[in-house]
Amino acid sequence: MRLTLKLSFLIVSFEDIPELSSELVRFYSVKLGSNTVCEFEKFDALDLIDTNHLEERDILYTVLNEMKWRGAKRFFFKPEGPASALPRITALQADKNPYDFGLRLYCVWINENAVVLLNGGIKTKHDPLQCPNVKDHFSRAKKIAQKIDRGLKDNLIIFSKNGVRVDESFDFDI
């Protein structure tokens, strides 16, 4: 009998998002494997016209714009384990759409000056791992957040005003 193991991993690379960034905060996203489009670009391309989530998307972009001038303050983000989610909406806003749990953009909050924006979708279940729309994005965000956290602790990833530097010895695959 022969045992075959399927190794499944993706190389992750950082991409700067200059149109969202300012002198106070830099936004990044990641490209996975050989993808030509970063994860945030995929999220940004979601068609929400036939949904009840246009207001949440507007809130999300308003918050991102607000961070340009105030910094990426922790209170803007909803903790989701090692990753975070945007937008953080009020109960009143959530009540406007009682059929699901709202739009989620998963991200990694590094500090008030650096945020990695990932991907997401419309969350239809309380537990994101049970939601067919966001479970893959949520799982990937957690893995990326854990890798980044490890890299930061080992000084193999450094976020600065000049960008992000990843030491070539850092194994940044998920």
C-alpha cells in the first residue's frame, strides 16, 4: 500500500494599497500563490447591488477613509480571533438586515499605522466557519494573522512608514 500526502499551501506576498493609504496609516493586501489580483481587490469587486448591504459597504469605506486621518484605531475593528473584521456596525444597522449577519471584510490589524486588508463576503451564519460565503476567507485570515504575528515576534516582518519588509528566511506560506 502506498501513502500519498497532498501538500497544499500558498505563498503569500504583500501588496501596498496606495489609494487607501496616507502618511498616518498604510493599507496592504496579499496576493496568494500566482494570483494576479490581491485579496482586497477581490473583495472590492463583490457585486452587492442586489443585496441589502450597500449601506454596510459605504460604512466600510467611510471607516477606511476616516482611518487615513485618525490612524487605524483599534475600536474601528471587530476582533475575530487572531484576525479582525470590518465594518463594525451598530445594532440599529444590523436590525436593518435581519436575514444574515452582514458584510465582512477580514483583515489583520498590525498597529495604528498598518493594516492588511484581506477578503470577505456576506456572513449568513453566526459561526463564520459554518457560512459558505465567508468560511474560506475567515480561515485564511486567521492563518495569515497567525503567520504575521509570528513574523513580527521574530522580527522577520517589519511594518514601517516605508512599507513592509519580510526577511527572506521567513516561511510565509499558508
